[in-house]
Amino acid sequence: MGEGLLVIRQLDQLVGIAGGDRDTYLRYSLGPEADARQASRDYESGLELPGLSVVPLAPPGWWRRPVATGSPAKSASTPS
């Protein structure tokens, strides 16, 4: 895995990192090296994307159900 990448091991870490920031996105990946070997594809259509596929962590503006919030992640780690 790439140097300096944050490794999320528990859901509460992710909640703490997201912290309501509407510009936070999550990428499921084996790391930058794997990303460089192949193009990203849209999960629904199968179309090749011009960049890397990501998932927004904040719910869309129309979302009316409760949203979990948490304190900043205490146990997030980066690879050595």
C-alpha cells in the first residue's frame, strides 16, 4: 500500500474522519499501485470513468433520516 495512506479498520474511525465534512470521499482500493494498473469503472453501468471512483461520505441534501456523528477518530493508523 502507498506510503502515508490512512488505513480505516473500524466504522467508528470512518465516522470520526467524516465528521460532517461534505467534501469527504471514500475510495475502496488496493492502493495507488493497483489503481495505476487499471481504469476505474462505474459499479452500476460498467462504464470506464475518467478518474478514480469514490463514494461520498456525507448524505445528499435530500436525506432526512438521522445521520451518525462522532468524535474525531482516535485509533486511525497509517502504514509504517
